[in-house]
Amino acid sequence: DDKDGILNWLIERWKLDELRELTWFVWTLGGGQREDIVVKLLSLWVELSKRADPNSEAGKRVLSRLCMWSVFVDELSEQTMDLLLRSAPHADLEHDAYILIEELKRLVEPYPDQVADIFIRMLDGFAPTYQQEDIEYVISKLYENGGETRQKANTICDRYVEYGIGFPAEIRAQFALA
């Protein structure tokens, strides 16, 4: 909110190295008491996400780094969904996809439909393979949920096959036999 503050100064400068450091620093705060910073973090996340042009290399890289902040997401509200859907296709550019996958694993049981939507959106940019056991867990939970979520799991598996990656198809086959 402080127009003359250092965060606004950093955002206005829009230097990738500085923004990398900022996103990393905020991410390091994710371990302890988080409630006091989440509201402020969401405002900053919205601002950075708005300014990040997904058609520019720097914008894509900032969106990738913002995937790290998924550690602060405890509920998939309309706002957090918008932020994650915007960032997910770029998560691999700064090698932060594994963090997003870990957080999708954490969120899949309470929010299976939303996690499936984020995962499908991620597949618009790349197909993550690391941590395979976390990916397998998420896909399995989507199948276990049934209904429309099961159809979304099928879409995820189909998209992996399009990328030439077979392990999700094995999960699909297991649930087809069940």
C-alpha cells in the first residue's frame, strides 16, 4: 500500500534478478507463523502477477517464481485459483514446478476439482516428472474422487501421453480395472 515503499520501488524497477530474490525471500517465510503475512503476501502476489506479461520471457519467469508462494495457500479461493492458474504453465522455467506439485499434493483431498484444473493448466506449458511419486499421488486421488474429477484425471493422463510420458497412463489403467 505504501507507494513510496521499497516493494513498490522493486516492482517499478522490474528487474528479474531482484524479483527472483524477493520471491525466494518471501518463500523462506513459509515455514513458521504464516497467518500474519498471508494477507499482505496475497496483495503482493496479485500485483506481481498482474504486471508479469506471460508473453515476455521475464514475465514468464516471474510467474514461474510465484509458484513458490503456493506454500502459503491453505484454501483454493477464486483469488488463489486465478493466481495459480496464471502461474502454473510457467512453473518449470525457474525450476519451481516441484514446489507446486508438492502443494497440489497437499491440497488434492480438500480441493480435488480445483487441483485438477491447476494441473491441467500446468500441462499447457510442460509435463512435470519430478517428484514422480507426488504426481502419481495427485492423479490417484483424482481418480479416487470419481465423477467429473475422474474425467479431469483422464485428461491429465492423456496430456502426459501427448508429451511422450507414460507413467500416468499406468495409473489410469489401474483405475480402469478397479
